[in-house]
Amino acid sequence: MEVQEKQDIQHSKIKRKSRIIPFGYKLDDTENYLIRIESELQALEKAKEYLKTCSYREVAEWLHRKTGRYISHVGLRKRIQGNLATETKEDSQGQSKEFSPGDTKAVQAES
């Protein structure tokens, strides 16, 4: 295996943190890592669009038919909301780094 391929595989692995394997990932056979399943993650992104017009139950059934992997409507909701919370947390951390402590005092003094 080439060095570049080995690095790509290592970057696609995530350390397992709980007993539940999230939709879009599978457990590595040799180690305690999760491996991305691109087809499921792409279907999950498409499912986010469908949620604008359909119910979680309908979209979960569609995901099951599309990928062959079962996900309940509650599991789908948790998966989508978990991603949104992570994205929001990352966004807020990025915004908080934009201001220095001196900036916040100046903003408080203006209020």
C-alpha cells in the first residue's frame, strides 16, 4: 500500500466513542475505529433536503430503501440535530476567536 493511500485511510477513520455505530459509518474489523461509508453520508445529505417537505418517518423509510441500512425516524432526528449542534458549536468557536478580550470590553462599554 502506498504512503498516500495509507494516510487517506487513516484520515477517514474516527476513534469509536460509544457503543452505537452512527448512520454513515461502519466499525473497522481490526481496530476500534469507525470508517466512513460515503454512499450513506451522501444519502444523509440528500435526506436533509427532503426533511424540508417530508416527515422524519417518511425520510427514514426512504433512507432505508436507498441504502439498505435501517434508521428509525427518531434516530434520523438525533443524527440530524446532532450534526447541527456540532456545526453551530464550531461556528460559535470560530466567531469567538475573531474577537480579542479588549474588543468585548469595548462592546460592553458602548451598550
